[in-house]
Amino acid sequence: MNNGTGRWQLGFTMSLTTAVLWGFLPIALKVALTGMDAYTITWWRFAVSMLGLGAFLAWRGQLPRLRGTARGTWMILGIALVTLLANYVFYLVSLDHTTPSIAQVVIQLAPLLLLLGGVFVFRERFAPRQWIGFVMLIVGLLLFFNRRLPELAHPGTGLGLGVALMVVASIAWAIYGLAQKHLLRVFTSRQVLWMLYVGATIALLPSAALTQVLNLDGLQLSMLAFCCANTLVAYGAFGEALHYWDVSRVSAVLTTAPLFTLASIWLIGALGWELLPPEGLNAWSVVGALAVVGGSMTCALAARTGNP
């Protein structure tokens, strides 16, 4: 679905900004998880974003006017809230059982699912060439887990549990993305995000242990601050990207996020910073990660161009 804004450059810039920030995010979250639980981290991320974006909208006089909003819009807003919450929480719980690179590779299912949703919900064209990308993605996942495939056969514990939860997080994110794109017909992307931040902050308050922040060391606190800023900036850029560009093209750019994660992990190791335990990736794992990115990008672009 093309919004017809004619500002694809802005859509690309916003998509790439989101990809870069999401590439760095799992590393910061992994460090923050050493001092806080998943629900508390998520509450802080939503609360800070709610205050920051709310202040900006109030200053601009752009807070959403909810009077007269249709019941169907409220239902879709509820779906977006539930699925965004599910994505955040399941992603973090999964990350507690996996590593940043594994999280970013598996979450590539999310853009693919968003693409498929765009095909069926917004009637974006589906091309046979998409199957090539799909096969590349599956082969890439097998190569990435080449030494750990037996662990995936046990989804109730360890790595298997982490991957299973990440798949659930991917499904939730794709549903959220489709719901947000529908809401853009009624509200601006910033208004949608602010309403979701308000709802999420209230919903998570009973589960959050807010005093945990007092026990964080300097590194953990800085990583939490980065995660909070990441939520505000990355999702704001994502919402703007969906406004100015097709779902399929936004999805294609977002698939590059694992490359930024892998590059960051390599740089951390090269600099000798002991932020994360070694991930033990071999050459086939790196090839697999590249194949996952390439496959997911091929799926998105093939659907957009409609080439056979």
C-alpha cells in the first residue's frame, strides 16, 4: 500500500534509523537484564517514552482528540496495545535465554510476517519470487544454528525456549505493525504511539519493581537509559516510515538490523570490553545470518516490485 506522499527518501531514512537502533538494542537490553527483570525494564521504557512524547505533543498542540472516535478504532487500538506489550515482554524474556545475535536473527521473522500481513490486509502484491527469499531465510536459520540445532528440539528449556518465545514476539510485532498502519488513517503516528505508551505504562505498573533502578551500577543504568531513548526514537521513526513508505519497503530495510548487532558484538570483542559472554559463532553462523537478512529482504522487495 503506497500512501502517495512522494517522500520515499524520508521513509528510507526513518526505516534505516529504526534498523540501526534496533540492531544496538539487544546488547543494551542484555546488560540491563543483569540488574532488572523484563517487566520493570519494559515499564521504564514505556514510561519515559510516554512522558517525552507527551510533552512534545502538548507543546505542539497535537495531543489526540478522542471524542467521537469510532468503536472499531478503539478495538484496533486495543489490539495494537496488547500485541506491542507482548512483543516487548516476550522479546526480553527470550533474550534472557539466548544471546543478542540469536535474538536479532530469529526476530527477522517479524518483518516477513508483517510483509505477509501487508499482502493480505492491504493487498500489496505477492510475487512468486518471494518464495526464493523464504527458502533463503529458512536455510539461513539452519546454517546460523548449525551447531545448536539439537537444542531447538527442546522448546521448554534453554535455547529452545528462548527461540520459541522470540517466534511469539515476532508474531505479536507483525500484528502490531498492521494495526498501527490502520490507525494512521485516523491519528498521526506520534499520537498512536503516545496512546500506546500511556496504555502500556498503566498496564505494566502492577508487575514492575520500580525500586530496582536504585540498585543498578553505572553501566546498567546507562544501558537502561539507552533502551528508554531507543524506544522513543526508534518507534517514532518506525511510525513515520510506515506513513511515508510501503510496508514492504520498510520491512526490507528493517531486515538489516542483525548486521548492526553482529558488527557491534564484533567491535565489543575487538576492543576487549567484557559486556557480554562470547557467543561462539562460527563461519557458518555468520553465513547463515547473512542469508537470513538476504532472504527476508528478497521477500520484501519481491512483494513490492511484483517481479516473477
